[in-house]
Amino acid sequence: MKTTSTSKWQLTGILVAAFALFFNLLSVSVFAQVKKAKNIVLVHGAFVDGSGWKKVHDILAKKGYNVTIVQYPLTSLADDVAATKRILDRQDGPSVLVGHSWGGTIITEAGAHPNVASLVYVAAFQPDKGETTLQWATSLPAAPEAGLLPPDEKGFIYYDKAKFHDGFAGDLSKEETDFMYASQAPIFGASFTAPVAEAAWKTKPTYAIVATEDKAIVPGIQRNMYKRGGDKVTEVKGSHVVFISQPEAVAKVIIAAAEGK
């Protein structure tokens, strides 16, 4: 039986409608897979503890995010990653994992956890698999203000009191940094030479903040790491503790990561 011209057009119309329906359903399916993260996990760096995140925590909590701050032992990369994963285990869905300084090395490995939807590096180390923190820390000349002391007799590294303000937190008051020095959390020196086992930034959306006035991890090192990682980079004028001195700017980047922007 011959197909009439009218029936050909009817068949064409049916096929077009079928394809349109297919692509609409596909779009809905893809959109449904893009989940906004409501959980934020914050990881501090060496020489401080999680309380430094308070201002960022308050901003995020007021916007309805479930914010958890990791307190880890600073005794080894493996110990610190394990402590972070224990917190990630407790999250009830997609989470943004945020790391500052040494915390960047931690989230690089811990970020492979299935609950981690995206990563945010805040003036933080971002090594690749097999690399160490020390490799990146020494990849460019240190700022003259930097004040890491040699490991003590037990292998722990402290920050020099005479350089703590200018080298670590130059945009905070001397009163604040005197307390931060008195309450600093030393790190076991061998942590810096431990190679990273996994690099989660290779497979997950990654954001980064360059602290342009940083004297602890000079901005050039940060830019080199983040460019290599293909991160979405924001530059913020601030010291190494930019998350304390510029909490609104840091929170804005974390929210962008949570929303997938």
C-alpha cells in the first residue's frame, strides 16, 4: 500500500513529537540529578582549631545550611583524614567539603567520600595523588614574614611567636593573634611529608580562594595549584586566615559550591 503525502506528514509529526518528549524527559532527569548540597563540612588548618570557622559557620547556618566543623588530631595525614571521614559518614546527603591550609591536603584525600558533592580550598594546599604538602610548600620562596619553627624533640612544629601576627594573620588585631598564638595547635612534622593517596579534586567540582596577602602559603603557590586543578578561583584580599578576616567573601564561595554555580 502506498503512503499518501498526508500520512507522511502525520508520521513525521509523530516522530518529532516523540523526540521532543524524549529530550524533555532527559532534561528533567539530568536536572533531577543536580542536587543542591545542604550540608557544609569545614576543615581547619594547622596551628588553629575549628573555632576559627565561627563567623563563616554563623553566616551559613543563618542561611539554612547544616554546618559541621571537624576537629582532628594533627598527628598524621591518615589520622586527620580518618577524623574527617567520620564526620562525613554522619551527613545525610550531598555535602560541600571545605579545607583551609593543611586542611586542603586533608580534603583532597577525604573528598573521595561518597557524601562529598564538591570541594572548596581556602588558601589551602591542593596536592595530587602521590604528592606531599612539603613539595608545594617549598615550590616557591617563602615570604620573609613566615614563621614555621623546626620540629621540636617530639617531632611537632609550632609557629614562631615573634612572627605569628605578620606571618599568619596580619589583617587581625594583635590582641586576636596573641590569643591565637597562645592556643595554637601544633602539627606533627611528618604529616607534611606524607604522600596523598587520592585526589578527589580530579573528579568533583572544585572551588578555590586565593588569599592575596597570604604570607604563610604565598599567593603564587596557591595560584599554581588551583590552575593545575582547573578550579573555579576567587581572589580575596586577606591574610592566611582569610576565613576569619573576610568571612562573608569566603561564605559566598562556599554557597556557590553548594548551589553548583
